[in-house]
Amino acid sequence: MLSPRLGDAMFDVLRPWLERLPQDRWPTHDELNALAAGITTSRGMPLRFVPPQGETRGRTPGTHPGVRPRVPHRYYELHVAETGEVPTRAGNWHDLFNALAWIAFPRTKAQINAQHVAILTEGGEPETRHRSPARDALTLFDEGGVIVASSSPELLRLITAFEWKSLFWERRAELAQKMRFFAFGHGLLEQALNPYIGMVAKTVFIPVGDFFFMLAPESQREEADRLVAAHFAERTRFPSAKAMAPMPVLGVPGWHPRTASQEFYGESSYFRSRKREARSP
């Protein structure tokens, strides 16, 4: 395995594909493309992970995390939609997790890409220079989002109310029965290789019925992908990043070793109250 951290619970959503990757070396583009067989962009182009223009050799894992591949930023989303090509740097965790997110959540990734293209087309040159609130929301979720599926409106309310101890500790048994978390953002997954207290995710809530929790994990992921893609198909649902509730992501039971301790949820510098969050710059 490329990193021992990939065995952590936060990466479970990627487990079916992580287990098919080479365990002793970096995957090739061809190996990633084999996992993506049958996936298309919103314009019907077969998805392919390709070396960035000008790249002739791999890089050491972890170098330049988060830096865009060598496609001009203003053309990146349109390039992906029109060609199906996703520039993917060799030896780069950020790009590897982006590729795996496309494979795990193909509908959602295609819808996010389609909305970027639509907004860029409508906004013209001003949009390429200054990202609108809607595209800011798309980008923040794509980079640092978590999908929250729940059959309990009350548990979802605890997230918007910043009642973290109640959600993650006091009502943990109920949470296990009525809520699922899916790590989506490729930037968030990269951070999870070296997790730090302070990691916060943007959330998209998807209401589900009780039957959802009877499904196999693979079917749960597929249904979550379908529902989140439908969410991003309606632009009124993501007017800005403020429409997505923040969540101290390491509080999810099992996503950090300290979630086994009640004292962890008493650390107010991380598990902030609504009032404290409102005062923060």
C-alpha cells in the first residue's frame, strides 16, 4: 500500500479501487483508466486520466500538493467536459484522489464539471477572472466536501446547530443507524494522509429512507452519488459556499483515533459552538 493511512476508515469509500491498485508502487495512467472504464463526462466523452502537457516523468509523492496540472485554469473544466481528459500528475496524491473520486462518484463529478462549464460560458471573461459564489461552492465541495446521508432530520439539525458532542458522542448509536458519511473532496482526502486537528469539511445533506441503511456499502455509495448529482443539477441549491454547513470532519466516529474518547469532543478549539464560529474571522 502506498501509504499506511489508506487503511483508515475515512478512505473506506475508495476501498474497492484502492485494493485494485498496485500495493508497492504508484499506479500508471493505464491502470487508473482501466478502473474508469465506462465513465463519461456530462457531454458523453469517455473519461481518461492523462499526463499533463509537458510532463515527461513522475514526481515524488506529495510534491506540490494541490497545484493545478498544466492546463490553464480557465480552460480546465471545459477541457475535461469536451475531451474526457483529466490531466493527472504521476506521483501526486492530490491528482490520484481526484481520479479516484471520479471513479467512486462519476455522476457527481460529471455534474460539478458541467455546472462549472455552464457558469463559465454564461459569465464569459469576468467569470474566468473572478470566481462567482456558485462556482466557489462547487470548488470548495469538490476539494473538501463530505456527503452526509441521513434518515433523521434531527441528526442533520445537530450539524447545522454545531452540537458536535451530542451528534458524535451522546447520540452515537442513533447516528450509526441513521447517518452515513462519505468523504468526497480530493483535497480533504489528501489532508487525511496527515490528519490534523482543525480539518473542516463542507457538507451536502441527502435525505434518505431507512431502506438505504439496509443496502450494501457499494449500493449506498451509488445511491449517494445519484442523489448528490441531482443536488448539484439545481443551481439554486448551491448559491454560495455558505449554503453548505461546515463540519469538524475528524469527529466522525472512527475517522480519528481519539473519537473513542468522550474528552475529544470537549475540545472547543476544534468542536466550535455556533456562537464561537460566528465570531471567528
